[in-house]
Amino acid sequence: MNKLKFLGRGSGYNVKEGNTSAYIIRNDTLLLIDCGEDVFKKVVEKNLIDSIKNIHILITHMHSDHVGSLGSFVGYCYWKSKITSNIYFYEKEKVGKFLELTGAIEGESFILHNTDNKRIDSLELMLSSSITEHAKTVNAYSFVLKFDKGNDIFYSGDTCKTNIDVIPFLKDGNIIYHDTCLNDCKGNVHTSLRVLSETVPMEYRKQVYCIHIDGENFAQEAEKQGFNVAQVI
């Protein structure tokens, strides 16, 4: 089964759980989703780029808990291993300017890509993104990873509204990783556990993994509702 591994699973201010960031390693290729403030440190500590030849980074949005150490990671990959990172974000110019301000050079340490049905051969998948609802001042995007073999993956990114037809997607045996929180206040820019429970029928909840969690007792509450919670490996 196609699944993601996680370096962190916390909300922006949940430092105990770390910045939410997921990855896959296959065929000398690393696919990393988001690179927040503490992610670069974890990548180095886990020796994730040892024996890696190709790096692909998906960015969901520009909040610092999702891009805060991106410049350091891109620089490290280039200067240590001479790997040019492939970065995918719908608003290419924004992430390019961000990296330029850190001293990175486009075409040298990184290459920017759009996110419209992009193929990554070494991972045997197609990726696409779609805009979702999150903060008013920052556009956020969800990703779908369509694998040549096995189940597909929907990765919500930070969102207060699911932008995929959930039931048919899960009925086909696919997996969802979804922003979820205990906070259920009016105007919440994230998806509360209550809202997710109203969206996903009980029979499909084991195919849904909660990410970007906000409270110490979140895992127990989510599991009571029949959901899985992403595990940091």
C-alpha cells in the first residue's frame, strides 16, 4: 500500500509534535511535502538524503511552519551532495523569490515546477494540486498523488474545507491525509474533528489519517471517532 511517512504532525504552534511534513523514498528519490522551521534538522538527523540522487519537494503554502527551513534544505542538498532540488508550487514566482532571498540560485540549487499533472518517473506517480480554503492572506493547495500501482493519496495541506469528493475517492481504496484539529471555533482556518467526522462516513475513516494536530489529547479523540492519526517515524 502507498503510504507517507512523517517527520512531524503538529500544527504551527504545536512545537511538541513538530511541523507537519511527509515524505516517500523510492528508487534513490526523495519526495518531501513541506519544509517548515524544524524539518531541515530532522532530515539531517535521519540521514534522509544519504544515497539519494533525486529530490522533489511539494509545497502546500507559504506559512513558515511549511517553508521555514526550505532554503537551508535546498542549500544543504546542493552543497553537500550536488543535488538540484525540484520544487513544486502552484505560485512558482512566490517560492522562487523566497528562495532567492535566502541566497539560493534558480537553475543551480533548485528548479521550479508547476503542479498541473506532473510526472515523476522514479516514483511512478503523477501529481496535481488544487486550491483550497485556508487563511485569507495566503493561498493554500492540496495535492493528489496518483500512483502507477496501488492506491492513490490525497494530501489536504492546511484547509478548512475538503476540496475532493471524499466518498468516491475512499470507496476506490485510496488514502486521505487531512488537516484536523480539536479547535472548533467560528472562522477556524483548519478542519475540526467534528467537521471531518461529518464529512467522512464511519466505514471509511480507517483510510483517513489526521495531520497538523493541535492538542495533546487529539490522538485519543480522533481514534475514538474511528480515524487514524499520522505517526512520526
